[in-house]
Amino acid sequence: MFRRFLRFTGLALAAFVVVFWLLSGADRGWTKTSVATRQVDEVTGLEYPVIEKRFVPGIEFLALGTLAGLALTASTFFPISTNKKNP
């Protein structure tokens, strides 16, 4: 029963990380905590960069999260040894 719970939790974690990464922009670079956007000045018509604080998960977020979920799931397939002493 506990193994089934751990398997489900590991697979759910891996799926959550993949979906979160896809919905957050699926950035194939490194994780960013700020993003530069271009805006146009209304008076002069010139473009200028504006730095916006935003979390964009990168490829390492996807790799580590998926690996953690799959490792949790894989750990349930190893046999548990119990040290039973015969009287």
C-alpha cells in the first residue's frame, strides 16, 4: 500500500513539473527570475527595455523535477530486506 502511494506521488510529481514547465513558457535555457521586455515611449516613439520580475523555469528545472519524481517511483521497485531473527 505504501509503495503504491510512493509510486503515484513520484509520477504525479514528474507530471506536475512537466505541465508547470510547459505552462510557464517552456524555456529551453536556464531558469530566469527576471525578464526584459521592450516598450515604446509614447512621446518619442523610441523602444526601451523594462525589466520585469517574473519566474521562468528553465530546462534544469524540468530535468531535476522529472528526475526526482522518477527516482521516487523507481525506489519503490527495490526489495525491502527485513532482518528477522530466528529464535
